[in-house]
Amino acid sequence: MVLLSTSAMPRPSVLTLVALLLVALNLRPALTSVSPVLGSIAEALALSPSWQGILTTLPVLFLGLAAPLAPRLVRRIGPERSVFAALVVLALALLARPYVVTTVGTAGLFLGTAVAGSCIGIIGVLLPGIVKRDFPRRVSIMTGLYTVALNLGASAAAGTTEPLRQALGRLWQDASHGASHGPWQGALAFWLLPAVIAALCWLPQLKGTKPVRVPVRLGARLRHDPLAWQVSLFMGLQSSLAYIVFGWLPTILQDRGLTAVTAGLALSVSILLQVITAILAPWIGSRMRDQRAVLVGVMALTLVGLLGCLYAPIASIWLWIVILGLGQGGTFSMALTLLALRAPDATTAASLSAMAQGIGYTLAAMGPLLVGVLHDWGGGWNVVGILVSAIALGALVMALGAGRHRQVASTQGVD
């Protein structure tokens, strides 16, 4: 659980908002920049589909595994400094992971990816609590804006990494014959720049902050609360579908006949369209007594869009890309909104965020891995439809529980 402090002096809300959105912009490029160039990476490093699945799984797995580190960092250095430290390490990991293969081999790529995922996991746990603390009366709209920024970062990385690789490839041919590194490495390393910019803009948030006492038993009560588990499992299952899309959709579409650039653009468009429902779904859901109808609607759109991308004629792919984007924008933003709606106070919301993201992202990591294993085993993508259908149905079941008008047990006063 992450109990957030108040600063010694109030921070201007506009500056806090800008800094927060810039940080959120960095929570997906480390993941979505890989899939458009996954074929190039696999060819250069001789990675089988199973190993490609592990590469796309690692950052998601460490999103969950690193979540429990957030309370320890807050206890030692405070929430704002924890976010700053994670941004700095994220930038270093994004710089190192494409190039360490030349010195320590393929394992370096996997290690750098795991470190990047850990940093994103820590930041992801902290930001919802900061939002609820600094914007207590605007949680829904701030959750929407936070999700928009996150989606814009994901979309930019998905849509521009392959064109950037191709542009760098032309430069490599002209100026770097026989170089020990290739254009895919420069294309991946490019995404350290937004992390550096966000870290610099976050610096004013460090003024007046201090370490925070975090009672160690605050999260224990939630682990025995069925509603907290329903929220956590919904977070994990919808995230599993999201990371299957992030990690594998361009590869699937390339195998179905699209060019690498068009496949990356399709992922980018899908993520960009998430902005619409990322704002609308929380706005509608927070004004309803019961969120089950909204949750079922966005999950249904997600499943229909995924199955269309897998099985419908490739000529109709843009229709399914639109449906998929609208569905996934709503599922993720509603998962974040539930963290606030199902908690009676800011302290409990932060605790629920840590639990849901820790458990949820660890569970979500299995999705991309299973896609790689199933593709390696079956030699095609048809069986993947069964997997995504099962995950979506599980998410629907959890949504029917998590969407009820109830709240988890308060953790206030627990030591």
C-alpha cells in the first residue's frame, strides 16, 4: 500500500497536472515500441516465437512484480522522489537495453526490458494515489486525462518506431557499414528522450517533500476482501488483452499480409482511438450508481475487435481496429476508475491500487507469453482466438462483481 504525503507547501495545480501528464506519457513506449520492430529484433538475434513471447511478457510481468517496491520507496524517500528516481532509471534502461547485446549478449536486452518494466510498475502504482490526493474533486476527469496521456505515448511509440528504424537504416547504409549495432537499436533507444523530459519537468514537485510513514498492515485487510480481488482480477485480465495487442498485433497483421509500417500504424491508430473512451467511459461510469453496464459494453467491444483482427477479411481490418481501440480505451480507464470508486478514502484507494496493479500485471504477463507459446506450437494464429475469448469472458465475470455499487473495507486506522 502507498500512503501519500502532503508537501510542506502546496504545489500549483497546473504545474502538477502538466508534470503528471508528462510522466504518464512514458508509461507505455517501453512496451509498444518493441512490437513494431519485433521481427527485426528476432531476425538479428535469432529469437524463436517463444522467446519473442518472453520478450513481450517481461515488462508486463515486472510491472506487477515491482509494485510492492513502491511502498518501500515512499517510506524512504517519499512519493515524488520515488517517481523521479523511477523516471531516471527508466531512461537509463531504455538507453542500455538495445545496445548491451553487443557486450553481454541477448540476455542484456531481456534484463533492460525487465528493469524498464519495473520502473513503469512503480510509477503506475504511485500516480493514481497522487491524482486522488492532489485532485480529490476531479478524480474521474483526471483519470481520463491520465489515460489519454498514457495512450498518446503508447500510440506514438507504436506508430513511429518502425518508420524511425527504416530512416535510421538508410543512415546506417550510408555512414555505418559494418557497424556492430543496427537501426532497430537506435529506434528503441529514442524513447529515452520523453523520459528525460518528464524527469526534468517533475523536478519542481520534489520541493518540500519528505519520506512517509507507511503502516505495514494497511493492505492486509484488502487481501481478504472479495471485492478487492474482483477489481484486481479485472485489472489483470483486461490488461492481459491490452498487452497481447501491444506485443503481438503488428506481427499478427504482418503475417496476414500488411506491411510492417502499416501494421505498426494499425496498432498506433487503435491506441490513439482509446482516447475517446478513456475520457467518456469514466465520465459516464462515475455518474451511474452501478458500473456493470459500462464495463460489459467496453469488454464486448474489445473482444469483437480482437476476433475481427484475427479472423475477418484483411480488407476490413480498419473497422476492427476502430472497434478494438474504443473497447480497450474504456476497459483500462474503467479499471483505473474502479480503484477510486470502490475505495472509501484516499488511503484505501492507494492500497487498492498497489494490490490491483501488483496482482493484475503479474497475471497479465501470462497473456503475451501464452500467445508466443501457442504460435510456436501451432504455427499460426487461429488458436489465439480461443485464448483471447477465454480471457475476455473471465474479465466479464470479474466486471459483474467489481462493477457493483459497493466499496472495499476501509484501511484507515490500521497499523
